[in-house]
Amino acid sequence: MIKHIVMWRLKDYADGESKDENAKKLKNHLESLKDKIKEIKRIEVGINIKGGDACSDVVLYSEFDSIDDLEAYQKHPDHVKIAEFVNKIRLERRVVNYEV
């Protein structure tokens, strides 16, 4: 099993919306992928509730059966569309992929 974790820090204002609004949009967009991309076995998206210098604003936790499934997810047109949105609203992105 492959676990895929991504954390983002968002801009205070981007794409015509506040950080809070963009965080909610991102959460909704990402969660909608479960019904569109068959390779996703599990997906969870959280919005940070407590600030601080070391904090990210949004986190994605997802699971895949294999690295090939993760790569298929990353190339899927619906994922690519969300990535384009994320690139407009993010300041920073951190990713960890690991096998269990």
C-alpha cells in the first residue's frame, strides 16, 4: 500500500478568494476525486484549526494499492485540473509518499 500525504500553505488572498474560502474549495475539490478516480482507496482532507509558524493550512492524506495507481491518480485529468487551481492559491507544498 502507498500512502500519499500533501500539505499546503495558502496565500492570504488568491484567485478572487480569501485563504479560508480557498481552503474550503480545495477540500471539496479533493474529496470529490474519490468518486472520479478509481485508484483512490482512501482520501481525507483536513483544514488546520490552530495556527502557528510551523503549520500548514490544508493536508491531504490518501491511500493507493501501488505506485502505479498513485501515478495514474496524478495524471488523471480531474487531478490535473485541481493541481492547476492549487498552483494559483498556494505559497508552499510539501509531499511524502511511502509504502507500508
